Amino acid sequence: MIILGFILLGHPDWHGADIKIFDLCKKSDVAETRRQMKELIDKGRLPITHQNVKINVEEQDKSNKEVIN
């Protein structure tokens, strides 16, 4: 999905856009998920700032779509 974002950024209509990554995980996995995302960004040498990564925590009474929205 990240590579697709870079392909889109190559199009003139999307020039200057930002790529943001949203991840959904359990409350107990937030630190590990954040570490994994940082590692993927650093190893892939992707031009994404860590501020553009948002970790969302699953909520038992809400659907994943509601949490992300």
C-alpha cells in the first residue's frame, strides 16, 4: 500500500501530497506496532515522517471502521 502511495505521488494531480499510515492494533500491542512501523519506514528508506504514522487502538464496542474514522 505504501508503494501504491508513491506511485500516486508521481502523478501531477497528486504532486505535493502526503502519505499517511494508519494502523489498528490491540491496546497491549501499541508499543510493538509502533516499533515495527518505524522499522519498516527506516529499512525501506521511505520518505515518510514518523508524525504521519497513526496507531489506532481497537475498541470492543466499536467497529474497526468507526475507530479509524
